[in-house]
Amino acid sequence: MCLQIDSTQSKLYNVSGNPIFPAIVCNGCMLANEEEEIVMKSVNVCLNTVEKVKGLVNAISPLDGDFDLVSDRYVVDAKSIMGIFSLDLGKTLRLDIHSDEVADKVMSLLEPYIVA
């Protein structure tokens, strides 16, 4: 499922734009209401060349878990090379990793792409 975050209103939205439930967003992690917890790690990446795009897709495709790239209000599957090329690659993108277990393993693979 694709989610869009509106941190100004502390709500999560599905791809249709409907709010899912109130949430608290802080430091790349989203905590849902008291009954549910959604853990996500976010890093900023630069994919300004075709080689970087292919390298990122090849690095994360074999891994379990969901990865999204966010540019402004657009969210695409980071395992989709076509989706990535639909974004403005001149900008810094946010990579959302939707699993703590996978995030810890993948950080070393992401080092060539991470920017401050």
C-alpha cells in the first residue's frame, strides 16, 4: 500500500488521498494511534545518474520489504526503475524503508546514494 504523510496535520493518507488514522511523525518514524505501530526509516538519497538509479534498484530488489522514493507529493516503489524515472532526479529524494529489520541490513548498501 502506498502512503502519503502530511506531517503538518499528523495524518497518514492512502494513495486515494483518504486519511487512514491519526499519527505522530518524528525523525523518520511514524507512530500510529496507540493500537498500531508503523515503523519506517527514512534517508535522503541522490540519484542524479542512470548508473545510480540502476545501482539502487539492483541493491534493494532482492531484499524483502517495501521501499518507497518520495519527491514532493509523489511516492513511487523504489524497486521500480520506471517509477524512479518518473521523478525529478535533479532533486534529493527521500527513501522510506518500511521495515526496521531490513533497514539495518540495507544501510551499508545505500551508502553510495545517501546525502545529508
